[in-house]
Amino acid sequence: MFTWLIGNMVSSGFTQTGAFEIYHHKRLVWSSVKAGRMPTYPDLINGFKKNGVEFMESISGGHGP
């Protein structure tokens, strides 16, 4: 019960402070603490690209076969 209570208190503290960070292989991709806001989709894509992650282009594009 004590562990659950402490876990909820810690989780609540992070939610209230807006602490949200994403790491890729120990390298920071995004920090809401540093940016002062939650990330947008482009923020995440750019953060991963800066860390050397490559993305595949979509091939659907709405065109038929």
C-alpha cells in the first residue's frame, strides 16, 4: 500500500510540473521542462532526426496501384 501511495504521489508531481522527457539510446530527444511545453508531432520528428533516426516515407499517398 505504501509503495502504491508513493508511486501515485511521484506520478502526480510529474504531471503537475509538466515533466515529460523522451530519450533515444540515452540521448535526449525532447524535454518539456526545457521547452516549457508539450511536444508537437514535428517537434518529435525533428528531435529523433537530430539523434540520427531515419524515417521511411509513406508510400500510400492516396494514389491507387
